[in-house]
Amino acid sequence: MNRFLFPLVLILTIHAAALAQQAVRVTGDWSGSLNVMGTALPIIFHIKTDPNGSLSATMDSPKQGATGIPVQSVKLVKDSLFIDMKAIGGSYEGKLTGTETIEGNWKQGGQSFPLQLKKGTTTAATNRPQEPKEPFPYQSTEVTVENKTAGIKLAGTLTIPRTKGPHPAVLLITGSGPQDRDQTIMGHKPFLVISDYLTRQGFAVLRLDDRGVGKSGGDFNTATTEDFASDATAAFEYLKNHSSINKKKVGLVGHSEGALVAANVAAKNPEAAFVVLMAGNAVPGTELLVAQNKALLETAGVPQEQLQKYLALREAQFKVAASEKDVTKAAERIRKLDQEAKAQMNVEEQQQLGLTDKAEQTIVAQLSSPWMRYYLAYDPAPTLQKLKMPVLVLNGTKDLQVPYQQNLAAAEKALKAGGNKRYLVKELPQLNHLFQTSRSGSPAEYGQLEETFAPVALETISNWIKRVTE
């Protein structure tokens, strides 16, 4: 996910010796726990005093699998500690209440959460029991796939069974955000787990770093779903032309946005043997993001009256981003909608919904990105209607990011309308967006769960692919 490649140190313009004497009070490790949507999220700050007497720090969020997140600013003013983390849009303000305690609040996305820090670290290392360890009973090779259309090279891993080939093959396609080949997220590596499982079942599997991520070339920040489909097409062609692979049995497995990509590639390549769509939306992006916001905020306990106001605002803004061709005009209208909505609320309501000036800037920036504008305007149904090969559509019933009832029904409707006779639409009970067995479905829970990918999901995918490629 986020990659932090450089330490940032704040140089304070006061006498170094005096500063060092003051700073020693907060130097060291401080740990606490945020309560996010009813889920405990441990936080650890590593604060140190630099040779010139100034403070610097990094932060860890162990259950999200994030370590060494850079802190841009650390200030100690008398008994008050101020930490600014521009990299993730967060900040902490606390007051020393003892030699080993700090009472304060964490702020992020326009919301504030109590956070008490105690000296030392108490969080145990995360356990990922499904993550495979070498040596593997199959061949694993670093490969390069050239996308001649885009003029870039993509790096990845191809795993091939040691049994006699040619083998059926699977192309794994990552979800949204800059993803590495393992789709590493919150300490989990779901694509590594899936690849290992399927290869042990007799399938060759190719997984790639997204363009601009890891060892792959290209620019991720300017890419849209259509660009990722171009990359996946190049990878599909690579597999079809590989000497160890049965070119008539090459299929695509995509997760989340990757499901949109998989359907796109398959629609343009009818020779694809099969398609597996995991937690992919089958409704336009505008509808999906409204449903996603609704599911997440209801789980967080936002009252219905306030929730409806918030959803109405976001829906209007999403539609502007999807329909207004001029990005500058779109940004102006999105900002105006935000300001008009806030004018109809009191200060308390604005704070409860996180409608701050900073949040306004954030939403305008997000809805102005090429990727988001394309995603919001994209309707998956016409593409799904073109798929004539076997299609497996999966969603977990605890998925709050792509709600299963809305999207499984829409997927089936589109496939049926297109005349596909070889599809299976299946809901998997208690599984979240990452296909983990989940209590709440909340994204805050992803990193806390030891399970990376539910065995029932692995078995469902593998057994279905075996059946349609026999």
C-alpha cells in the first residue's frame, strides 16, 4: 500500500541544548489504542532526539501491517505534545499527565478520537498462518511482461506446477490503489496465498506489480481502470504464448477493481477460458460509492438523519465528477456543493460528519483524479453482457466496500441479459471484502484478523476452475 521511502526531520529554531533537555521527556516509544468503529487499533510512536536537540518520529499501526510511517512534525511545548503526519492526513495533540502517560486526541479525516499513550510498546507481532514459506513444491520464477501499447514493462512472479504440462493458467488482477504482486494490505498477502493454493492444485499463476509499483515501470498516479486493463491484456497474451501453458485454458481472476479489469479483458478476448470476479461492483461507480459510504457509516453508528444528509451530498458530488468533462468546472461545483451542504447544518452536525475545510479540500482533490473520474462514470453492466465464457461471481456477505446484495443481483442480471449460460453467482457467508472470515466487515478489522483468505473461498474458486477447464 503506502510506501514511505524517506525520513523527514523537523529542525526547530531554538537552542539545541535547551531543547534536548526538554525533549528527553518524550523520547522513546509510546503506545496506545484507537477505537475505530468498535474495533481496537493499536498505535505506536517512536520518538527520538536528534543530535541538534530537535525531535523526530515514526509511527507504526501493527494490525494494519504499517510500520515506519514518517512523522513530518514533532513539537513539545511545555507539557503539550504536537505530532503532524501529513503523509496520512493525521495529527495528534496530547498533554503529559505523568512521566509515562500522555492524554490526547488523534485527528484524521475531520474526525477526532481519544488516544491515551503510555511509555513503551505492548503490541505483539501479527500472525499470518496462511502465508506460505519456502521451499515451494513448484517452480517460482521472476518474469517481465512487456506492454508494448503503453511502452512499459511489468514485473511479476510466475508459479508453475512441477507436474507435466502444458498447464491451465490463471492471471491474478489486483484491486484499487497501488498494489504489489501479492496485493499486500494491512500485513496480509492475499495474492501470495491464492497463488500458492492454486499452483498446488495444478494451475500456473501469474501475479504482477501494478504499473509504477515495485519493480514495474509506468506511472500509477495518472492511470485509470482502462490503463490497468491494457496491462492485464499484455499479461494475458504473455500467458497464452508461454511454452508451459495450455493456451486454450488461460483465465482471469480479479479482485475488487481487478474484477472490472478482468471482465474488460475477457470481453475483448473471447478465447479466455474463464473469468472469476471477486467482490467486483456490477453497478456504476456513482451507485457503488454511495452504497459503500452507507454501509460503512451505518456500521459506525451514524444516525440516519445525518447519514442521509451526508449521502445526498456525496451522491451529488460523485455525479458531478462522473459527468462534467471539464475537471476545473467539476472541482468548482464539487466545492460549492460542499459549502452549500455545510450552510444547512450547525457546527456540531458538520463536525459529526467530518465536513471540515480540510475534508473539503480532500474530497475535491480525490474527485478530480483521473482514476476516480473514470471509475465513477464507468458502468460495468455492458461489459458483463459481452461475456460468453464461464464466469464465477463471488461476494462475501460481510463486504461493506462492495455490498453483496446490490452487486450480485446486478451481475446476474447483466450476465443473463447477455445470454451467458455458464455463470455461477455465489455469496459466501461471513466473509468481508478481502474474503476473510469477519465479525463486522469493517476495514478497521482487516489487519486484526489472522486469516488472510478464507479456505472456503480458495476451495470454491479452485473447484470451479477445475470443473470448467476439464
